[in-house]
Amino acid sequence: MALWPGPALKVLLAEDNAINQQFGVALLKKMGHQVSLAENGKDALAALKLTAVDLVLMDIQMPEMDGFQVCRLLRSEGTSADIPVIFVTAVDSLEGETEGLELNAVDYITKPINLKLAKLRIRNQLELRRQRDIVEEQNTQLGKAAESAPMADARALMLRVRALTYSSDTARPPRTTRW
């Protein structure tokens, strides 16, 4: 039984360890998602150029290109800059977590993972992505309606678009904080 209430979303799992790959794929499929697998950073970048995904779960320590390098490249590219990235890694240090979050990763999960917390964090990020996509689609529809509406109606519609965009931009969750 899938744990996700909506249509399956696409998740890229970038992980070089075979056991962690099996565990991650099984978890994500059980949650009801489609999973693509990359065994290193270069494969992750290649996969992202070929397929649109809703979320990337990425290890930091991988051969050929580490997760931080991949995230830097993603953030520098216009088409993939907004893909949410969650680091899932054995790098359990304040410096590692800080670097990941400075690269605009949406979360940082350390191994060994707490299964319940990992499911919740993944679910929350996918729900935020889904909601953002809905708001972007509504903004597009409002923009099209504004183009065909009389000028007074267009101004009102554009104010609504700006309000929706503002609420979408400010609705991002706070960064992970350890107490």
C-alpha cells in the first residue's frame, strides 16, 4: 500500500552503496513513488538532464563527483536550480550540514537514518514541491486570463498573481535546526 496520497512523484536516488540503494528504492516505492537510480555524481547529473524529477535524494561521498559538487552544478543551471535536494549521508558534522544547506539543499539526513523521520521529511518535501507546482500552474492560468481581460480586470488579476507568488516564495520550510 502506497503511503503517498496523490499520483506517484519522480525521485532520483544518487547513492553508490548497493545496500543503501536497495533500501532507498524499496522505501521510496513503498511510499508510492517512481525511482531512478544513479551510482555516482556524474550519473546523477546525466539522469537529471534526461528526466525531470520532483526530488533528489543524494549521498555526499560518491566516486567521480561528490554530492556537494553535483548540488553546486544543479544550482548554477537554470533548468535544474529549483529541484529540491535532500542529502542522505554518513557525513555527520556541523560543517557538512552547513555546507549542504548553504548549497540550498532542502534537508540533510544523516546515516544511519531513522526510518520514520526520513519518511516524514521526504513526504514533506514532496508535498511542498507539489504545492509549488500547483501555485505555478495557477499563476500561469491567471497570467493568461490577465492577457485577455480588460485592463482593470488585468490589474486585479496581476495583483493576485503577485500575492500567490509571494505566498509561494515565503512558504518554504525553515532549515533543519538541531537543538
